[in-house]
Amino acid sequence: MMLFIRECKKIFHSLTFIIYFAAVILMFFTQFWPAMDEPVTSSTIDSYELAKISGEPETIMPKALDSLTGCYFSNTYRCYPYGLFKAVHLNSRDNDKIRDCITEMSSLNADELEELKAASSISHVKVGTNELESYNVKGVPLSEDITYERFREIMGEVDDILGGGSDYRPDDLAYKFSQEPMTHEEILEQYDEFMEKDHIAIAYGRLFSDYLGIILAVIPVFVAAALVTADKRTKMNELIYSRRISSFRLVFTRFAALVLTMVIPVLLCGAIASARIMYMYKGSTPDIAGAFEVSGKWLLPDIMLAAAMGMFISELFSAGMAILVQFAAWFMCMMMTSMPLYGHIGRFTFICRHNSLFYRSEFMKHYSDFIFSRIFYTAAALAAVLLTVFVYELKRGGKFNGIMFFGKDSIFRHKT
Amino acid sequence: MNKMIEIKNVNKFYGRKQALYDINLTIEKGMFGLLGRNGAGKTTLMKTIAALHQKKSGSITVCGAPIERAGEIRAMTGYLPQDFSMYPSMKTDEALEYLGALSGMKAADLRERVTDILHKVNLTEQRSKKVAQLSGGMKRRLGIAQALIHDPQVLIVDEPTAGLDPEERIRFRNLLCEVAEDRIVILSTHIVGDVEATCEQIAIMDEGKILWQGTVSQLINNAIGHVYTANVERRFMPQLKKEYIVTGMITQAEYTTVRIVSDSEPDLPNAVLTEPDLEAAYMYCLHSSGCGIKGDEE
């Protein structure tokens, strides 16, 4: 216990922990706090502009075909490869392939398409700093023979031609082309779920976890890497290597200290949010415990895995490599996140997303996957800690010095 | 318990480069000096005994426990590396408590032990100071304190006096002698004066080999008849240094009184045999073992 307390104190006094603490607080107040400006009531819920995705092929196909035809006419396609906007302009060969896709999905041939282009008006759409030319196309007739399955296949080919991340990615078609506002009755149903099933606080707990999960999937690696490399940096490693303590106990004590200390600012934010919820919903009984439960299940595996990977990669390579690897993994996870930003939960989703106080049913639809992913990443974290124990034991016995890419011990340096 | 370290036929390699050659040593209770030039292999041997390095072949037992049982070795050994520091933001007593906890000490015992050990190394007044605020000598004493915190049977100190001023060095040597009363203390150094002041048993290492092992007086006896003093005109000094091992010089006006180690009587008009000191005996040992030292070099 004494060692655990000492390790916690060491972490508290480190600069990286202070930065971590500040980052969590900043994320909380800049992203989550505005959601608590005013309480959700049956009269204010309309302002949340809740939408539903019908996912009906009859809605998706004509809208998607109109959109694609307009882009084909201007040869300007909006894409978001890795989440970053890119206006794609195809060469004539590839644009002809798009034309072939359109003619297969519609009942128009190439000449008729040209006539439609001539008859369509042009507008300019501003996307960020880019101004894109856009043809306003409506009512491109669908081929009578086309099925929705074949339509999705062709749109998949279109997305491939465009290099991925386009509006026509088959999995995004429903979100992009079948979104419509909820009716008043549907909005009230959402409100009932918010009040009766989520007991207010659980909905806030999910939103809280959504925002904090973004940074907790990556920044704990900085704190972990700093802790692991502090021994070497301060020339303390041989003093520690020569002690009686087992590598297993030392590494797990440090891991536990890392997780506990990094949970503290999250708990603090949770406590502030809880107080605010209690204040906003005076007279109601928000399920604060339920909110902490969902946030704990959601965020603890994130912190554990990021900390464990930070320890393992720092021990195996270096702190810089740990940060690089975790940041790359985080970036990939973020880029793989598709729209909409609610119910984005799969069996192996590391960064779960549910960026709304509502759509509880969407979240619950994936709840078993959510629990699976949390158990999976907790197990992965423990496995990474065990690997850290193994590497640490090798290092302290002089059997392994870590893998270096630079300096005198670089693996690229010829050894004599 | 068998308070002895036995090293038999130990060889160690760094990659393809051999660092220790067939080392055989027996170290008993008290101060043991391991003397050698920088790069002689002393640190490698120290780390191997402390279970921080792997040997290629041979055997080492520490108080009856083979070195392969690293946990046991670490429990009974205190180690002070040559180049060490501690978390600068920790206070002196906190650093000791932390390292004591890593040695498996109970919290209740540790507080008392830290107070005792700080008193022993004369750092009681610095117990609330941060490690970063300690002087070089204080840090070295703190180093000894951390190595002794768990009351080990074996203390291994590697070049502990390097960079200390004379007063701190004497204080440090006395401290080592005190703690060696009831345990094995291995002092590795290239400073002959440290060994002379503290050790009875010594070994001399060079290029990964043990050149000589015995008592300080035996080493000095070996050099009797090979150490001379002579008065030499200053202008002949460069030539003299090329031909002989010069272990001391006192310059007075035109003449320099030199102390020379030589196999035979030097070809100098006023050379007289003199009593060897440990420094000269050490140089004679290196010279007679065929090690390349000043005087042998062309």
C-alpha cells in the first residue's frame, strides 16, 4: 500500500499529469458543459432538431442518384478521407466510369445525361475555404430493374473510384440520404425515454463519456510513458532494478497508480456535472449512480488500455514511440468513426461515440456490443501490463536493453 | 550463514566482445577493494554480482545463494551504482522510504529505519530537503543510505568517491569502514588512495581479467626492490617519462625529485631504492603483468 501511495504521489507531481488534468478539465468545460446550459423540458426539446433516419431504399436511392449526377456534371465530389475534407476531381476516364455507374442506376443514357446537364442550373457551395461548383439536379429517373442491393454495390464502386470517404460509401447512404426531422410525437417519445428510462442523468453520463472518451483514449499514454521513462531519465533505474520487489508487483502497482490518478480528474468532472444536473432538475430524481456506472464502464477501459500501452511500448522501445503508436491508433479510430455520431458502437470499437442526450434506443440496440468491447479492451490492457512485466524483468536482469532506433544502442548500428 | 562471495570461472560477453575473462575470486566479510583503470571491467563484474547483468559461463554464489536466484540476491544486496541519481522532486526521506518500500520493508519499520540511516550518513538535517538541492557529497551519502536501507549482507559500491572533495572523500571512506564491520563491502575504484585507506583484501583488474588478488601488504611487498627515487634535471623529464613509470614528482628549482617503478635499477646517477607505497605497488603490478602503462609506451 505504501508503494502504491508513493507511486500515486510521483504521478501527481509530474508535469505530464498536470497537463493531463488540464486537458480533461478543458474538454469537460469546452465540450460537455455547454450541453448543461439549460434543462431539457418537454417545451425545449424541439430546439434539439432531432432527426430520424428512415433507411428506406425508396428515399435513399433517388436522393443519392440526384446528388451523384450533380457531382458528375461538375466533376467535383466531396470526400472526407480520414475525416478531412477533399474536393475530388476525376480524370476523364474515371469520370466516364462514374457516368457508366449513373446510367446503370438510372434509365438515362449518356446523351440524355448531357441534355439533363444542359438543362440544370449551377450554384456555388462553400465548404470550409473551398467554393465548389454544383449542379442542382432533381428527379433523375431510377432504372426499373435496379434493386437496392445492386444500388449499394454500384455506390461502393463509385466510392472506390473516388478514393473512399465519399458521400456514397454504402454504410453512410442511409444517414446521408434518408435523414428527416422527427415528428412532434416522436420527439416527445425521446423526451419520455430521457426522463423515464435514462432518469435524466444516464443520458448526461453517455454524453459526458462520449466527449471525454475522445481524449481518454490517447492522453493517458503521455502520463504512462513519462512514469515509465522517469527511472531512466533520472538515473534511478539501477537503484530500482537491484531491489527485492518482483517485477510483477512493481509494474502492476504502477499501473494501478496510473489508472487511479487518471480517474481522479474524470471523477471530479463527474461530480461537478452531477451537481449541475441536480441543480438543473430540482424536483426530479436524476439517477446519478446510473450516470457514474455508464461512464465507468465506458471510460475505465479506455484509460486502462492507453496507460497499459504507454507502459508496454515505452518499456519495449521508448516514450516517443509509445506516444506515436497510441496517437496513430487513436487517429485511425477517430477516422473510422462514421456518421451519425450516436450509437456508433461495435464489438471492437475502442472509441465509442454517442454524441447526444437522446436516441437511447440506438445506444441500447448496441449495448451487448458495448459491453463486449469494454471487456475486450480491459482484457487487452491487462495483457499489455503482463507483457510489460515480462519486458521489465528481462531488462532488470540485463537480458534485454530495449529496442532503440537512434543513438549508440540503435538496432541499425553495426555491432562488433 | 556462509558470509562469502565465491566467483568461479566467470566469463561475460557484450555481443561478441568479451568483457570478463575466467574470473575467480573469493570475497569474505569486511572491505574488499577492486582496483583497476577505467574500462577494466570492474563495473561489469559489480553488476554481474548484483544480478543486474548475465554471465556467459561460470558460477557466482552470494552468501550461499547462486546468482541465478536473482530475487534472493537482490534481497541480500545493496548496490550503489557509479552513475546514479534519484527523483529530484522527492525529499531525501521520501526517496529512502520509496526505495525501502521497493525492498519489501514494512511501513512501520521503515520510518524508524530512515531516521537511523539518515543519522548514520549524517543527513538528518537534510531529510526534508529535495534530492535536487543536495550537494554531490550529500547525494553520494544518500546513495549509501539507500543501499543500506534494508540492512543487506552485501554492499556493492561502484566508484563512490569520484568527484568528491577530499573532506567528503574521507568522510565517505570512514562510513564504508563502519558499515563493513558486519557485512561484505565491495569497493570498486580506480583511486588507489580509497583502497589504501579502507581495504585489507584487494584484487586488481585489467581488460576484464583479475591480475592479482591478496592483501594490501602483500601487494606492497611484491614491489619492494622496484621503487626508486632520484633527482633529475627538469630538462630530462620528458625522456625519463618515456623510459620509466613515474609515480610521483616534486619539482624544486632546476631539479625534480621523481619516484620511479622499475624492474631493475634505473640508469640514473643518484637513484636510490625506496619503500613502495600502494600506488607504486599497484603500478608495478600492472607493469609486471604486461599491461600497457606509461613508461612502456613508445
